[in-house]
Amino acid sequence: MTYEVLGKATADITYPDGSRAQKAVTVDAAELPWRTTTGAPSARTPSSASRSANTAARPAAPSLYAATTSRA
């Protein structure tokens, strides 16, 4: 599973770790654009994302994620 947040700011990003337990992983003040790949794909669909007009948050495949942005 690959997660990606596009933009030109920083973001606090929370996404599931890809394990069966779907533990949340949080990255504080990530520089955008940001991308990471986890283990096994999730069967969940996107449920929440907060973003500014300058940021597009999207998973590369369906999953649970959240991102909030702040301007530097």
C-alpha cells in the first residue's frame, strides 16, 4: 500500500501501518510532497482527510488516512 500527500507545505499525516491490527502511524510536520509504502494492502476505504486548498491528499489504493496541513 502506498500513501501520498501532495502540496507545498507541511502536514500532520496519520495512516494505517498495513498490519492486520491496522495500527495508526503518525508523521508530524511532514514536508510535502510526501510518500510512503506499507506492508499488506487494506480492504478499507478512505474515511477522512483534512487538507488546505494547496494540498491534495490521496492514497494510491483504498485505505484509511488523514492529513492536516500547516503553512511554514
